[in-house]
Amino acid sequence: MTTLPLTPDELLTTTRTVRKRLDLTRPVPMELVRECLEIALQAPSGSNRQDWQWIVVTDPGTRAALGDIYRRAVDRYLASEGAAGRLFADDPERAKVQQRVGGSVAHLGEHMGDVPVLMIPCLRVPERNLAAGNQAGVWGSLLPAVWNYMLAARARGLGTAWTTLHLMYEQEAAELLGLPDDVRQAALVPTAYYTGETFKPAARQPLDEVLHIDRW
């Protein structure tokens, strides 16, 4: 598959969270998803264990059921004090951005089940209840691979979004997907072609507001 003519910096700065612009009508070839996952597998993994597992859902009924789980989680999230649209209310500029984010979350909540491909990255763990301690090391063996997948999708004209809200109902989703007891979900990544032409870098905090040299 031909990839878009993006420089590495363009790829990294324009791989955005896509919610409202996912094309719900255009099928995504499984071959394209497999290409993205092949690139995902090149990511680093602690001790080279490669304990990742990947669930790709295209069946309409299963997508609809996952979409219902996600919608219920979004409803709970949007009603919470930590919802994106409620943050930075005392900063007019940031508040406008946050409200747009909140609106796009609500939109995806209504349409997750309509997205042509839902990808659930998982990790094999010895016990269903993750041990206390080095959680960063555990999930750090999977999350770079998910980002690889999203970058590869962007390079191939696909939009994605990193979502985790459905994990409010993790056990329900696990039963729907038939996951073994030693497999835990990390995210739910909708994958589709996108509408519009392209993406641009997002506004972010100035680097000097978050950078510390040698110590805090």
C-alpha cells in the first residue's frame, strides 16, 4: 500500500485523535490493518517478551455491542467533574478547546459501534488482577506498539483515536470478546478512513512551561 508523503516530523505531529472525522461508510481492508499491525510489532517490548495480543473487530454485531459499552462509559465520563469539557473553565481560550474536545467525545460515544474497524490491544499477564508495583513497565511493553499502529495508520490515510473509557466495563467487554483470564485490554482504537484533506499540529503548552533541566 502506498503511504502518504509525510516527513517523520509531519507524521509525528499530525497523527491526531480522530473522532468526528472518521468515515463511517467506507470499509477498511483487512490487509491494510495487517500492515499497520506488522509495524506495531516492531515496537520495543520489556525483555523482548512480546506478550501483546491484538483483537480486530469488524463484525457488525460485535462492533455494535462494543459501541454500546463505550457509549455507556462516555455518558458516565461526560457527567463527571473530570470530563474534558469542564476543565480550564477559568481560561477562556483553553475552555473553548476543551469544550470542542468534549463535544467530539460525545460524538464518538454515539458512533463507536459504526466505525468499520475496532482494534483492541491486549497484554498477557500472569494473573487477571495485575500485581502492584511496576505498572509502567508492564504497560510500557504494549503502549509503544499501539502508537506504532496509529502512526502506521496515519501514514496510510487512516484515522484513529486512543480511547480507554470502555475499560469502566472491562469485564463485560472481555466476555463479549471471549478473552482468556490472563489477557487484559489496554485500549479501544477505532480505525477508519477520515473525511477532509489532512491534519495539522495541535496547540500545546509552551515547552518551557513543562521542561526541567537536571532537577525540578
